[in-house]
Amino acid sequence: MNFKLFIQRIQNIIINPVKTWNAIYSENRPVRVTRNSFLLPLILLVTVSACIGSFIFTHSQLSIIYSVFIGVKYFILLWLVILVSAVILNEITHTLDLGKSFAVSFKLISYSMAPFFLCLVVSLIFESLFFINILAFYGLYIFYTGAERMLHPPEHKKMPMLIAVTVIVIAVFITFNWVLSQLFDRIYFAFIA
């Protein structure tokens, strides 16, 4: 794992997404490289933040095991949101006649979620800074510029695709968050507490 490359890729995708998408397009690396060198470290960073925030601030009256549960929940949640959203985007692009490539869909979703993950790092540690998550909407711009470079959609298909992906990612996140919260809370309070 090259941490310098990881930090540089996050910085580049946020500061200059158009140039970064051109680099991603020309590199044409497989999904596992994006997963292992970008997505998993970012998800692990959010997971650690969720554990720390839960243990120190949010659920300090509960045992550390509950904080670990919260971290595991966020790891599973974010991984599922990325995978399910990428699969659905793959189907949307096929329906809109923009090609069908899971690798492109996975990269678009993964890199577009970077601002949201960075906001989660802060807001999961310091719950009072929850409003910072509004900055995650910058991911829409990252997605838009990435879709232009990776999919080359005609002008009349750009906005419907952006709206569809936004609604789907939000719906998938809310649904899986609710299901996993119910599941982990029941497991914890039934067997551990």
C-alpha cells in the first residue's frame, strides 16, 4: 500500500477532478487496484473514526465492544453501498446505451464518494460537526466530471443519470444503514449487553 499515492489521489480528485479523471481513464487499471489502493483504505479510515467517535463521545456509557460493532457496521455499510450502487449504475448505463462496464461504474462511484467518506471521518468522531456532511455533495460534481470522461454521455442523458445515481446512492445508504443498525443493535443488546 502506497500511502503517498493514496493521499495524492484523494487530494487530486478533490482539487482537480477533471485532470484526475483523465489520469484514471488513461491508466485503465483493474477494479482491484482501485479497491485496494483507494477504496479500502478510505473505508478503513471511516471505520476507525466510527469506533473512536462512538467510544469517546457518542456511546461512552456502553462497552468498547459496542464501539467495535459500530465500526464494523460502517465498514459493511460503506462497502455494500459502493458495490450495490456500482451494480445499479452499471445497469443504468446499459439502459441509457452508454455501455456496460462494471469497472467504469465502480470507479465512478468509488471516487465520487471520497468527499462523503472524508466528511464521515470528521462527523463520526465529532457528532456536533454533523453539518459538515453537506460538503459531501461535492461528490456530485466529481461524478459528473467522471461520467463525462469515462462514459461520454450525450448532453440530454447527463442530468437524468446524475439524478438517478444520486437518488439510488442515498436510498441504498439509508436502507442499509437502517437494516445494519437494527441488526447490530439487536445482536449487541441480546448477547453482549
